[in-house]
Amino acid sequence: MEFRKFLLKEHLPILAQGKPHPIRKVLESHPLVKKSKFGIEIEFKAFSAPLKGLPPKETDQEFKDYFPERDLPKELWDYDSEELWQDSTIPLYDRIISGYWIDKTIFLINELGFKAFADKNNGNETWAVGPDGKDSSDDVPIIEIRTPPLDNNPETFEKIKEFLYKLQKFLKENNKFLKVAGNTGLHIHVSNPKTIDRPFQYDVAGIKYGDPFTRLAAIIGVDENQIWNDMAIHDRDFEKFATMNKQQDFSGHRGIYQQIITIIRQYLGIQSTGRNQKATKIINLNELYKIVSSFERNAGVNVKSEHPTIEYRYLSSALLTKNDGPDKIIDYIQYFIQHAASQSNKNRIIINGDWERVVLTRVFNGVQIDYQQSEYNSKTDKEEYKRIPQPAVPNEDLTKIKNRTDPRPIDAPAKDWYDQHRIAFSNRVKQLKGKYQLKT
């Protein structure tokens, strides 16, 4: 299957007959996939620690009364992780046991040849281990492991797989004190040149954020049915931590697609009542960025991550309770890298809600929003995608020509369309006196 034909579709399947889908093999060799980077965040809960002199967990005041005037054994004070917590109300007991397991986890990571430190946030070159708040259901600290940006190559994945199996063993050996569950996350951050290095960028606190249209497109087309099948047995709380695009298909909760449509409808000033309402508006990229910034953070695909990445939040570290968990995690990382790349060249995206739809199309220096509030036939989606070139035509070249005609009637693949219209583009470039240069 050719990559450009795949880009006419919305959905990237994970499996076909129990094996990785053939299109994923094609995507492996795509330049965007090869140039991608990824990072991992893994959480686990710490209930206690094998520390001499550590009393049973009670209230913080009772703990302090147990050791009057801060008369704690030196070993316990050595593990106090107060400086790592942003919350000053965290009980001393929780600070001590989290500090203990942070120390042990760092030792595990460093044994594999990585560099890890106790920190709230990971750096550019080192791993970090630190607290990530408390679990509300069990009232215990959550420890998070954060990797730096990692290259997408076989050597990296071999080392990550080795780390995951070591961590799995570590958790099993200490299962009296440490737990993973459906509410402990395993988040995958992905970036590639088109999610970051776009012509239009936002620089916030020194971090460059890519084209908001590309980030929005990354929400579309994840194989949520397979993810549900893999994660439901681990009681993953999608509604709270990783709302699915079509969450209503799995539970009564409103999905991300419908949330996005509601935000856009309100932005267009359209009432939610009535039927057959339509609206079209062209907005600039700054306006689109503001819309994307208002999306839900705890979505399966978080496009408003504090990092310059697309964050996939679907998975739980409970995958490590299965013998083949590390292998499945590796496959999911590769899948999310491939998905982000497959969505990075879109010129049009379609978001279908329960009874509404939004179509977003690239235009000169902005995006055209077409909103429709009525019954529609979703089977026509493929034709909608074919109405505008999706892959090979660089979006920079399309959008630089201000008065271009909309190429929606063209059904030919993008490269053929580009060749057929090379003369028209060249004439337009001459009119602009060479200000813009088309890439061939």
C-alpha cells in the first residue's frame, strides 16, 4: 500500500489478523518516522518502604508525635524528598517513602548506563525520577520516571526494552510496597520535524510549538477500539485521564471529538439548538492556536502538552503486570510515532460528532472552518479527503500563494496534481517577482 494513498484515510489500524498492520511497515521507512523523537513517562504508586524505624502510616500529626521534636533516625531523614514536592502539605511519611523509592529507581536506571537524577522535570539529556502528586483513591504518593527525548532507532528501542523488563522485575520484587493500576499512567510523547519545525511557530518560555493545524490533526485517526481492548482489562480510567475521541462509544461520557466541535461552535457564535445550521469562517493561525489551547489536557491525544510534543495518554503502567507487557509497550511507542507522522502532512481534517461535523482546510496563512449542524453521511468522508491533496504537496507551497484556486475538485494523488499545475504555480510565482520559491 502506498503511503500517499494511506493519507486519504482517517484511521491508522494497529493490527491486522493479530499482527502489526501492513501499512505500519510502510510507515517505518517514511522520513518523518525516522526523524521522530519520543519520550516516556511511567508512574507507579508507593504505599510504604522497607525502612527500619518507619512506623505504620497514620496522619501526619500522629507521625510527628511518634517522633517528637523531629527525632527521626538519620536514615529516614536522608530520604525526606521535601524539595521535590511542589505541595507543602504533603505529609512527612509520604515524603520519606517517595524519597526512598526515587533513590532506588535512580539506581536501577543508572545501572543500565543511563543518567538519572531526582528532579521534578527531566532535562534534555538525563532521565528524571520524582513525585507526581498523590493518588486520590489510595492516598499514596505517585512516583514518575521521565526520559529525555530519545531517538527512533533500533539501538534505542533495545535499551528501552531492557529497561522496561528491569522495571517490571523491580515492581514484582517490591509488590508489597509498590503498585501499578489503571490510574497510573504510561504516557508517550512524540515529536517530528513537522510537529515542531513548521514555518509558523509559537515560542513560549523558550519552547517552540509547531503549527497548530498539524497538532490538531494529530488527534484524528487513532485505533481506539484496539486500545480499549488492551487497556479495559486493566481498568484504565479513560474518562478521567485519557478521554477518547469517541468516548461515547465505550461509555456515556462525551468524547473529545464532540468537545472540540462544541468549542468551535461556540467560537463561531452558533447556538446548539436547531438543525441544519451551517457556518464558514477563515481564521488565522493565532486564532487556531487559541482554540487548540482550550482543548482538554486529559485527552487520549493531548495536543496542548507543556512540551513541544504530541502526548499520547491512553496507556497505563499496569501493562507491566503482564509478562509480555514491555513488548506491547514498545509496539505502542512505535505505533504512536507512526501515527503522528501519518497525520503531519494533512491539508484537511474532518471531525465528526454525534450530530455535527467540522471540516478544517488549510488556506493562505490560516484555516477555513466549515461547520455543519445536521444529519450527514459519514461514508462520504473518504471523498471529502480526496477533494484536496493530502500528502506530497508541501503545505508551505500551497499556503504561500494567496489567490490560488481551491484544488478540491482534483481527485488525482497530490504529486500528480502538483505536476499538472506546475505551470500555473510558476506563473503565479513570477507575478510575485520571485518572493516565494516552490520546492520541487
